[in-house]
Amino acid sequence: MTIHLMNCFTDNARWPSKLKTGMVCLLIESEQGLILLDTGLGLTDYAHPSKMTRMFRIITVMPFDVNEAAINCIRALGYNPEDVKHIILTHMHFDHISGLPDFPHARVHVHKREYDAFTDGKIGQWTEYAYIPRYLAHKPDFVLYETIDSKWYDFDAIRLPFQPEMYFIPLFGHSRGHCGVAIKTKTGWFFHAGDSSAVYDDTTPKWLINLVLGPHDARLRKFKQAHPEVLMTNSHMYPEFFDQHPTIS
């Protein structure tokens, strides 16, 4: 089992200018075939950017390199994108699902609360303006999760139907149904916390992190400090991280 860490969306801050990030998408080898965790920007957005993509090109610094599309990253690793059988979504904001149409035959796994927030047509919180309906125009096959059935460390968890062992970790706040994902590796655990925190960012004010990412940052920072054996990522990591951890076994 190998997990490939791919940068599927470089998005650097204009201020502070030192804050540079790449979007973490994971390609996971499993007994059920290739699994993609989040998709970054898809090919359609490079050809016909959505309103959110256009806005982010103004307020942030984006190289806007189509080679960063997940489908091209997967090809560059030597895999056939048609072999991606499943997609796991931490949540459904534009930068996490724009690539769904590039994998039309994949089953899409997401928390029911997040799917409902995307599809109910209501703006429950300001971050829901990042929901772009066109990314579901191909009518993907969704698998929805809601019932807590496990514990992972001291977090409530939902077991996912894959080997290696994987769990949704509900971390609601950044979006109504946002989840992290914990994955058992040969050497321990890998925990992708998505957009629920910024544990590698010590420059952005805490009030801004809480406003944008939600209420879990302090808890996740304590978890990271208490459990150095767990490799932990957020959705937007500093560029050097991808060089330091291209794969996890």
C-alpha cells in the first residue's frame, strides 16, 4: 500500500507574501483499487474557470498550471486515471471537487451532512458560496455516511469500507459536513485534517483561522503535539512538504 501526496492546486497568499501553499490530494493504493482523496482544480476549470476560481485568481497568486490537475498528476505518476475507482471528499468546496468530472466513473464518498449542504440550495454560512453546482452535472454515484460507529484516538469516527483501514473524522465547522480522514499505514497512522485547521501555520492570526477554518484548530494542534507518531496534513501545505513526503507506505 502506497499513498502518493500530490499538489493539485498551488494557491499562494498575496499577504503575507511568504505564505505559499499547495493543495494536498492523495492517491491511495487500496484493495478496492485506486482511491483519490479530494481532487483540486479539474480540467474544466482550467478551460472555463468558475466564478470562485476567477475570484481566487484575483485575491491570491495562482500559477494556474494545468499540469497540477489531479488527472495529469496521476498520469505523471504512471497510473491510468480510469483506474481511480473511488473518490473521498473532505468537503465539497470548489477547490476540493472541481476535478470530479475528470473521473466520471468513480464512486464519491462524502458525509451526508456535507452532501445535503451542497444540494439543499441554502446558504447556511458564508463559506457555502464555495459550492459550485456544475461540478455535479455528470451525476456522480455518491455514497453517503452519517452514523458514528468507531473511535480513532479520542475522535468520533466513521469506518470507511476500504483496506487499508480508513475513517472519516467529523470536524464540522469550515463547512457543515467537513471531515478529516485517518488512514492506517504499514508504520502507523496518517491523518489528513483537511481545512479544519492550519497546524503548520504560525503566522496567520488565530481569529482568522477560526473564522475561516472553524473551531478545531486548537484541539488539532494539541493532538499533533501529543502524537508525533501520526503524520498529519492540512489541505493547504507549504511547497517543501510535497518534496519531503512524496509517498507514504
